[in-house]
Amino acid sequence: MTNYLEFEKGLAEIEGKAEELRALARSNEGMDVEAEAKGLDTKAATIKKDLYSSLTPWQKCQVARHPERPHCRVYVDRLFEEFTPLAGDRTFADDYAVMGGLARFRGTPVVVLGHEKGHDTRTRIEHNFGMARPEGYRKAIRLMDLADRFDLPLITLVDTPGAYPGKGAEERGQSEAIARSTQKCLSLGVPLASVIIGEGGSGGAVAFATANRIAMLEHSIYSVISPEGCASILWKDAEKMREAAGALRLTAQDLQKLGVIDRIVKEPLGGAHRHIKDAVNAVGDAIEAMLEEMSGMDRKALIADRRQKFIGMGSKGLAA
């Protein structure tokens, strides 16, 4: 059963009626409703196209957080071969909000790393909704070191509302772990390609996305704070999240204009969750293209390229 978002109510009604007609026909042999059902399908497709061609920033937030949106595990399972997960930070624990390991991407040995949110209540709790603790970022640093040591391209898949702000995480050095992960990204002498596949929240995302090349799925978001958090701070009212979403300029389209990201990966009509196979393949093609762009660069050039990217970030598009 499809989970419809708040702004998709009209679409839900039309698609629901089409399904009801087909269900009625299945239970009444000889009943022909296909012509009417197809008419409703056409109307639904038009509504969907109109909706998704003019999404507001807040609506994009809702799509990026859709419960059926594919997360890191889906991309790893479908895009990478011979994936060998590596666990633990060799200091405190293994953080299930962060997954990564050695793999092959379309025949090329790589290290892949990402946030995993989980897909149902049990796994979401297990993966802490994609909010990493310090041990998650220290595990990431360990994997980055591995990539650097063996000269393997690093691919990161970002999907987190932000680093976990709990008391234990702060006691174990959350901010220091995030800073060191970001620092490690900047010092790597191997190609680093990052894709924002859902939410890119604050330093928790930057710690994985300080990359040579950054791509975003069309309806993903990337911001310094969540719209709800921003609204709570600025207006003392989390219900002003719609206004905050617009002010944050967190959409892929805005961020490409500002030079924060390099490319936008088109999603299937209705969002990545509606046609997961197509969305995964599009991300794979984007990763392949980004790695190809860096294929002739040596260690010094890769480090200098990454450094220059972040020094110049935001210098264009400010007047837009």
C-alpha cells in the first residue's frame, strides 16, 4: 500500500478509485472496468506531474523523508558487488547508523560508506534513525584511512537528519568526532564522491560529504539545520517550518546555483520511492560519471581540487 504525503491527497483519491475499480472487477468475473480505470490512471499521472513540477521546499522535505524512500542499504545491495561490511571504531562500539566496507562498483574496487535509517520500526530504532554517534564517525574515519592506504575511491551516501545529540554522544566527543571526520575527508588522496540520497543534516552530513564531487537526488535536502529546528530558534515556533524551509535554501536546485553541489540526479516522477530500481540506477550512473571526472587526477591534485571547492563554495548565486 502506497504511503501518500500530505500534499498528495488529491492524487491518493484518484489512484484509490482506480484500484477500487480493478478490485471490484477481480471479484466480479466478466465485469469490464479497464477503460474507466485507465482514464483515472491518466488523470492521476497528470496530477502527479503537476504536483512534482512545482514542489515547495517544505514539500521536498516531506519527499526526502518519505518512509518508503530507498536508504543506504538498498543502494549498497543493488549497486555494489562483493560488499564486505566492516564494523566498529576499535575504541568503543559499532554504530549501526553508519554502514560501510569494501566492495566493487561496476567492476572497480572501492570503499563505500553511508548513513542507514532503517525501513520499519524495528530497524529504525536499531539504526537510530540514521543519527550517528561519535563511534559512527570514528568508524567512518577508519574506513577513510583504509581507502587512502590502499588507493581505493571512496563513495559516501548521505542520509541523516543530523548527528545524534544525546548526552552519551556528547560525553564521548561528538563534535570532535565530526570535525575529525571532516578533516579526514579533506586530506584524502583518493577520489571522493558523495551523493545526498535523502536528508543531509548539518555537520552530521558534512562529515561524509566533504567530497571532490557532490550529487543530490532531485528531491533530497541538504541544510545546516532542520526546518523545524530553524523555526524553533528564529520564531520560537516549530510550526513555521514551511517558512524556514524556504529561507534555508536547502533544495538541490538552490544548492547547485550556490555551488554547494555539482549535479542533480533526476528522480522518477513521484519520487525515488515510487520506482526504486530507476532511482538506484540513476544514482549509479551519477557515481560512475563523478569517478570518471577524477580518474586522471593524482593525490596532490585531488586534495587541491577538494580544498578549492570548499574555499569557493557559496561565492556564486548569492544574488539570486
